Amino acid sequence: MVTRRGFLAGSASAGIMFCGCGLLDAARAAQPAGKRPALMMNGERVKVIDTHAHCYFQEAIALMGEDAKKVLPPVRGVQEHFIAAGDEKAIAGRLADMDAMGVDMEVLSINPFWYGKDRDTSAAICKIHNEKFAELSRAYPDRFTAFGSLSLQFPDLAVQQLEHAVKTLGLRGAAIGGSVGGASFSDERFHPVWAKAQELDATLFIHPQSTPELAKRFQGNGWLSNVIGNPLDTTIALEHLIFEGTLDKFPRLKILAAHGGGYLGTYAARSDRSCYVSPSNCNPEIVLKKKPSEYIRQIYVDAMVFTPEALNFLISQVGIDQVVVGTDHPIPWEQHPVDQVLATSMPDDHRAAILSGNAKKLLNIKL
């Protein structure tokens, strides 16, 4: 039995539990602002972990020189991006936002904006990120943890950074883009990084930055570089890891893919037909250990797919144990992550798994 003052300040009726966007949005709008009541399931407190949340640090952006102005897009939530231990006003604002969404802990990350920089500059940026993430985690251990930043364009340096971030700073792994300078993650030069992540039991959070090759096509109304470009880039990154045999080489590699894993789950079965339909486009030396569509069930994805119906379908493709909460906060993509899970038709133990249980296992979080 789910209770959070009767779910949306009313009864969890079938009309709300299985409605489309309209009724659910109306119910959300009726909720008062402020801290959400504790979420209880079967008499137990269920905490919520948001695995997809962001922040930035001014000191790191300043190292980008003339490129600094390109780091943050002109979107809502930009001011709230800048939080740091000791900045009481910014922290109070962030915690108030989290409380209003019903989020107990955010796993912070920074989208890579330094892959085009030289080794020293990139190293300095990542050092600032990782140390400040560690400071936040120590200051607010029940509210914040983080994915580290890596200079992935220099794989040998990235290996060192990952080990330091996990072993010394206590971070949960690393956030990476969808590619590096046009190179896919299946490229052998990145294998030492994946090997180190597997050795450390560290999670790699794939968060793309559009699909640069299609920038011209994305121009025009609707912010298509994000709406289409981000999920597409994630899909391409994952498909290369699958088809090039990288996931077979690193079978214990833990990957969390943003935005519901892109489009992979939506059309995964098409991948199973590719080499049958067009053998000339497949390398006979690469023999996968299972069907391409089956690899999606070893990839974790966030639940940022916006409707209960879409979340139900995502779960049917990847499995209930592979889905975690993700909001993209402070950018207001998903402002009601708990309501989305509660409005999805599933047993309470499955809801609890998505809200925090799966994230605790994936990221070794004790909360």
C-alpha cells in the first residue's frame, strides 16, 4: 500500500493511477509547494535517489577561456546549477527544490565540456570538479553524492582520475559523454578506462551532448539538438558498445544511460535482424555472445521518459532491476519523478526498486 497523504493529496484512484498526461498534470498542479511528506510503502519509509542531476563550478568554467560562454545553454535553472559546500544560500535553494520533488539524494554530475581541451587544462578542470564533489558529499552525506569527471580524450589520465575519484574521494564512478571527438567508446584506446571501471566496480554514466554531426539538421524550432539529439547520441554510443563486442570484453562493466537509454529500448529488436539482412555490413570476426537486443538488460537507464505508459514500456524492455530515477535537475525536464513512478501500474516493491533500491545496489549507496 502506497501512502504519501493519499497520493497527490487524494485517493489513489484508477483515474489518477493510470491516466494520461492531462489528469496527472492537473493533480500535480493542485499540490502545494514545499517539502513533500515522507513516502511510505507497506509501513516502511522509502527514500528517493535521483541519479541524473547536475551542477557546475565557476572556477572550472573559468579555465575554458573563450569557450566558457558555450558551456551552459540558455535554459531555465542556470542559476541553480552553481552549488558548492559552504555556499549556504545556494545549497538551501537546491535542498528546497529536492524536498519539493520528494528527492532525498542527488547523484551529481557535470556534462563533459572539456574534451576538446589540452591535457593540463582538462586535468585542472576535472580536479576542481572531483574535489568539490567530494566536499559536497562530505558536507551533506545524506543528500549528495556524485559521479566524477574524466579527461577521457587522454585515456591514460582518465584511468588515474577514475581511480583517485573512487578510491580516495569516494565518488560513485564517472560521468562521460556519448563520444570523444567523434570517436566511439568501442575504440580500443578507451579500453583501459573500461577495464579500470570494471576493476573498481564503478559506474559509468553516459550523458550525451547532442549528436554533433547532425547540428545543421537540428536547427530551427523545438530545441531538436536536445530533444532528438541527446537520446540519439546515447543510442549510437550503446549500439557501438554492443556491436563491436565491447560489452563482451567487459561483461561486468556497469553503465547507466541517461534519458531512458535513448531509443535503444524502443527499437532494440531491429538490431537483431541487422546482420541477417545485410551481412556485408557486419564484421564476421566479431561474434557476439548473445543477441544485440539482449544486452540492453545489462544496461541501467534512468526513468526520464515522462509518462507512466512510457515507463511501463521501458521496464518491459530493460527489466525492473535496471531502472532508476533521473530528473536532469535543475533543468526542469522531470519535476515530479515520484508521482511518475506512483502513477505507473506495478507492485510496491517494484516502485521502491526504481525510487531507490536499484540505485543503492548500482552505486553502493547506504541511505
